[in-house]
Amino acid sequence: MNTITSFVTRQALLLFCALTIALSFAATLLPLPGEAVPVVMVFIPALIALGLAALTDGRSGVPIEGPRFTRKPVAPLVGHSNRVADDQIAQILYGN
């Protein structure tokens, strides 16, 4: 582990807070229209968190895989009837 990674690992929360405040302030100084600055400021903490996670944990710290709904097929809900589940819901709601 090199010096920068070691420092980031030990001081991750402090760095997150300091970088978030500093970059949020810097975002107000950007030559952007007034309504764009809050949009930029919303993404700053998320980007800093991803960067720190990548520095401290490597690729396993940032599990970006793509859409999860494409991994396994899901039964369609339209036209599908699950009688057991419907009976259980009715029993809970109506006490039948």
C-alpha cells in the first residue's frame, strides 16, 4: 500500500467532509448559470464517495455492474395470477 492510499484509508471520513465542503464551495465559483450550480453540487458528494472507495478498496469497493434487472428473467406481472399469494393477502387484509 503506498503512502497516499494509506493516508486516505486512515482519514477517509475527514477527507470526505473536507473535499465535499471545498468542492461545493468551488462549484459556486464556476461560470455556470445560477440554476445549474445546485445540480452540480448534488453530485459532488457521490463522486467523492466513489473516488475514495476506489482508492481505499480498489475495484471491489465500487461495484458498478450495470442494470441488475437484465441478469435473470422475471415472470411478467400482467396476466399472471398467483392464487396462494392472493389468498394470503386477502387473509391479512380482511381476516378471511
